[in-house]
Amino acid sequence: MSADVEILAPAGSFEAAVAAYEGGADAVYLGLSDFSARKAAKNFSREEFLSLKTLAARQGKKIFAALNTVIKESEIDSALDSARFLNDAGADGIILQDIGFATLLKKLFPDMPLHASTQMAIHTVEGVKFMKALGFSRVVLSREVPFDLIAKIKKEVPDMELEVFVHGALCYSFSGLCLASGMVLGRSGNRGMCAQLCRSYYETEDGRKGHFFSCNDLEYKDFVLQLRDIGVDSFKIEGRMKSPEYVFHTSALYRAMLDKSDYFEALKNSRICFARAATLGYLKNFSGENLISSKYPGHRGVKIGVCEKKLHDRFFIKTKYSLGIRDGLLFFKNNDETQPFNCSVEEISSATGKNLKIVGDSSRVYIKTAELPEVGDEIFLVSSRTLERKKVSSGSFPKWKKTVLPEVSIKDENSILIRSGNFLYVSEEIPVEKSENKEAFKDKFAEILKNSGDSFYFSEKVSFDESCEFVFIQPAVLKKIRNDFYIRYKEFADAGYERRKDEILSSFSNPESAGVPEIFCRRTQMNPDGEIPFFMPADPENILKTVGGFLTIPLLPLMKESKKYLSKINDVILKNKDKKILVGLSNLGQLDFALEHVKDDNVFFFIDFSLYIANKFSYLFFKNILGKKLVFGYSWIEENEEKTWSLPEIVSVSGFNPPLFVSAGCFERSNRLKKCSECKGSESEHILKNCGRIFKVVSKNCVTFLFLER
């Protein structure tokens, strides 16, 4: 049982981070300008990060930084530079998606806490155990992991921190398995540029229209105490694109719930700031409950009443909550959610005609808006000026600095020697005078060293030996030495980093290989049923294809019952000992399974496209684990520019139409087209149109795939 569960809030901006702390969050997660899975957020400059670190240190709060995108080979140096800054600047954890990049960080910064992003699609006991063995300190579980499985994971891997999304937006695609935006629009969600095709409007072949993939928002408020009691370490609030007001009130909501205090006001205010329809998502069921609002996918705030009558340019309402001029309202014409209208409050008047600027709860008033609802229409409050927060500037906070611990002595009575760790600084010859004050030099130089100006470093505690007693050196000379010391220390630190980085990068040698048979470039050759590229739990063994002399088994990246599914693969391997078998790995949670079969002479492996090999270090990570049993890997399939790197065992896919996403939610069930008792996991297909494009959605074995037809 975790008594001190962490509330982790989103910080898309400096203002949002301050709001999170003030709302009761223990920690924030944020991104720098590059390599963040929310590139459209304002994000943080390095200067803003250092200002926030000062605030966090003062308040005993934490900062987790996201470098959670796929990293291209050409970006390794700059990504490592960002990681070095975060490490030196005291980030409390780094959130990662790219496994090759994570390998480099573990070598270069061995003490840096690494968090497995939800983009890694970790959702099984096996996956969490594997990440623990790699040295990760925390896993951000996929949003799809249900309560009973979270409890099982924590029980079996008690020393791994588990972070669980409890509030905010939910993707229809399984965490980390979406290619839609990248493949269709060239804006990869795995690069932080998701265009949210799932929120778009589609039409079925029979003329039905709707937002069929637009999920409701997670709201676990009634289950947080149960999640705490099974050992969840961190409650994560989604929303780096959301306002500081949303962050403040949503943090306050979960703080109140953990404190077992009244949370009604915080819940109301959080929903006013932003809220779609609420769902528990997959918490109770791995196939999801109440996932979709197909008619209206947007912010709907809180219901404040019903239009009781209209009079000229106004409508009459008994408002449930306070209301003011310029507050935002939403209604659906004739309560039809396909006809939303957003408007602001232009004027408020009492029943007697008195003009008002703001009214309290349960007021009966006339409201003037640009568009009027019909009698009986429900009215929603979607913004309130009373919730607006004062602007906060990062310039109001001093920038955090990295501490060095200088040891000072005077050499030959004519120069100052400063040692800090392995760094040694010796000043030029300077005039050193005698003093009657034993401590005068030490007190003055310690004060000067602490005031390090624009340097990233400063000296909080300075040590002096006895050579520094009863001496006097002009303050102007000491300031010059201080400036020179910090410049030289930075050069020393930079050189040491570059040297370590070069040593580590050069230690990754390319494997010897004769190359990969051309037949494997055509990924469709091994698609078990001709379209879905993975071997599904209910598929019969006889649909598996023989390619290049191997019986190929491309594993499904989403495993609702991992133990049962992998046991089935074991059975296939045992039945086919006389054949060469090639198993496609598509989730990090399958690596332990692979290691169990490395000893089998007839079993080999390939890395499938859903593990996103965008740099050689990702492939070499797998090669180091599996050795010669790893035959090849598919390069990152969203890459639409010429690669600047190559390995003989990396295959570029040709002529392959991958699923744009894989979802744990059943399309039929999510959109109330069919009940589970009618379907029983059977396959279904629907053709969808959107913006001139034709898509096909396939549901099979309670998993959904979306394909681009043309």
C-alpha cells in the first residue's frame, strides 16, 4: 500500500507548472522545445526550466522531463545534449519512448532515473519486469491496463514505480501504437505532432455519420483511493495542451480526494476549464466501457440549467452555478449533439429587467447571447472569467544552478589553487598580502564564489586549508579569478562529457551480417490472414505463412492475456520442432519470452515495425540481447525521408499497408453497433469516409485495426 501516492500534473508552460504546484500537485511533467510528445504545447526553454527548478526545490516538488519521441539517427547528438542539460539541471526523472536512446542514457548518465513512457506500450507483467531489469525506475502504464492487472503487476514487481493516468484525454489507439497522423498526414504522433485523426468526422458505407474514434475523457475520481491502496505510486493527469486554470483545478481535485476532503468545487471548476464526457475507460474491462461520444467530441463543461423560455433576444434560465458577463456557454439545438453552438454571455438581467454583471447559484435570469437555444435545450458553462489566474513570469524566479564544491589553497604565496573533484584550477600570479584577520580572505572569497553571475555553476560550500589564513587579496582580483574558474570548470565539464559520449557511441559496433533476403522486405508475405499483420490469439495455427524458409509468427503488440497468448506461441513452437521458426517481436513485453527460446536451435527472431527502429542504437539494443538469433528488423515505418544511416540487418518495408492504429476497444461495441453476446470476437468490417479518404476498420478478437484504403 502506497501511503504517499504522487499527484503528477501536466505543465505545457511555466504558468501551468506554477498552477500545478499551487493546486496541490507533487510533481509536474514537461517537455523542452524538442523531442517531446506534445510538440504543439508551449513547452519550456532551458531558462524557464531552471527558474521552475528553483521553485520546485523551494517547495519540495519534483520535475519530470519528457524526451518521449522516436529519435532519428541524425538527432542523437542534440537529443543527448538535451538529456545532459536535464541531468545537470536536476530533473527528477526522464520520460522516454526510444529504447536505443534509453540505452545510451543509461551508459552516459547512470544515475539518471529513467521512466518508460506510455508510448512504449508497456501493459503486462512481463513488460514491467523487463523494464525493471533494464534499470528503469518507473513505468507509465498504458491507459488500457485494467484495475485487476495493475494490482497484479504491482504485486509481482513491487519495487517498480507505477504511474497511472487517472484523468484527461484518452486515445482510441492503444498507447504508442498509432501511425495514423504520421502515415496519412506526415505528422507523426510518435514525434509529438499528432493531428488527431481520431477526433475527426467519418461516414460509414450506409450513411451513418459521427466521431467514431473520439474517446471520452478519463475521470477516475471515484477509484483513486482503491488505486492508492493497491500500490500505484503516481496519479497522472493528462493535459500539456491545457490551460493553467485546468491544471490548477484538476490538481486540486485529486489532492482533495486523496485528503478525503470535499472535492465538489474543484471537480466543477476542472470541468468548466475542460471536460469531455467522462469515462472510466479500460479500468474495469480491457475492452473498455463508455469509450466514445460519436456525436460531439469536444469540451462540454458543466450543465447549469435548461432554457425555460425565450423573450426577444434573450432566454430565461435558473442557473445552477454562478455566471458572469463574457462567460462561455454551449448548447445543442433541440438537444441534438450534432448541432453544437458556442457563445458568450453578452448581457444578464433579472426577471424585473435589472442589468447584472454576475449572478450566484440558483439565480433566475434572462441571458443575452448571439445565438439563442430552443426551449428545453440544456445549457452548459464552458468557461468562466472568475477562474482566470494571474499571469506568472519565469523571470520572477532566479535560475537554479548546479553546485560545485571548491577546495581552495594558496600556492607558493602568489597564486590561488582551486580543486573540485577531478578539476584543478591554478590562477596566474597575484599579489598576496599579510592580514591580521585570520578569516578575512576565506569569508570574502567564499562570498564571491557564491555569486557566480551568469554561470550555470555556483559554490554553495567552499573549503579552505590553513594556507588561506591571515592573508589579504584585493576583491577585484578575486572576482577575476572567480570568473575564470567558472569558465574553465565549464570547459572541463564539457570536454569530459564529449569524451564520455564519444567513447560510448564508438563502443556500439555494427554486427557482421550478409544482409537480409529480399523476400522479407515485403512485409505482406508474412501477414497471417492476408491483411492483419499479426497472429491473433484466436487464430488457427494453419494460417501462419512460411517465408524465406521460416514458419513466421508475427506477434501481436497488444496482449490482453499475455500469459495465455505467449503460451499459445510456445505450443506452436513445440509442435514445429522440425521447422525453422521466425518470431516477430512487436512489444518490449515479449523480450523475456524471446530469451526463453534463444537456446532453441530452430527459433529465430525479427523486430517488427511497431517497435520503431529509427536509429542504429535501437536495433543494436535488441541485437545485444538476442545475438545471432536476431535475423533482421524493420526500420521505423513513418520515416518519409532518406535515412542517413544503415545496417545490413535493417529492412525498409515495401508495398505494405500497415494498420494506422491498433486499439483495445472494439469498434462494434464502442459505437453500440453490436453487443458482445452477438459478436463473440468474430471479425467485422466497416468502410469509412473522411475528407476524401477511404478507410477500413476491422474488429477481430476484441481488437480493432484501422487501414487506409485510398
